[in-house]
Amino acid sequence: MSETHIPVALRREVIARAGNRCEYCGMPDDATLVSHEVDHIIAERHQGKTERENLAYACFRCNRLKGSDLTSIDPQTGNITRLFNPRVDKWGEHFRLRGPDGAFIEPLTAIGRTTAMFLEFNDTEWMALRLELLHQSRFAPPMS
């Protein structure tokens, strides 16, 4: 959702670092109809810079849901909580795959709960796609 041009070399570096999957939900970029995008983790409107450490590879859905937001309300505590930041947080510390089929992204922390709720990780259709990708061995959580 950037207004700034991201140089091609930097864009390629961000995509390679992400392993061609969304750094928020883990969706591979070849599994969606709309192309993934390079996201400013801290949006330009909040003084975020177009530099490697402020960029993440995001599926269209996560990028649109996140927008320029940095926080939301933890659904368990009601506290304002920051969203998952793939440059400073490790995915496995905040989320894990669980359920009989492994398609449910279970939040493990306040950041995880807030992000999973805000980015609708466990929407029925998104879970169905994740399940199909798991059956095809094409889905894995983000590498961070």
C-alpha cells in the first residue's frame, strides 16, 4: 500500500528473504489470484522509511487488512496491542499451526491474538485454502 517507489533490487531482496510467502500469514505467493506486495511495516504516513528493515512481503489480503495500522485491541484483554512485526518478532513465538488438520493458526501471545484477529488468519475460506496447501505440502509458516 506504499506511495513510494520501491527499487527493483530492494523488492527482490524482500521477496527472497520471505521465501516467496506472506510474512504475516505464510500464504505462498503462487497460491493466490492477486499478487503479493511489499508492505511498509511502519507505514510512510507514520514516518516509516522505504528501507530493508521496514519492509515485509505480504499477501494482498494481509496488506489490505493491515493498512497503515500498527496496533489493535487484544480480543482477550481489551488492551491496545501492537501487531506482529516480521522484522523484530519470530512467527513461532506468537503463532503455531494446530488442529486435527493443522490449518488453524493458533495465537500464543497478546501480539499473536491481536494480529490473528485483525488480519483474519482463521477466516473459513482462508483456512480451507491453507488446508488444501498443507495437503499438497505447499504451505509452511513464515521462516522468522
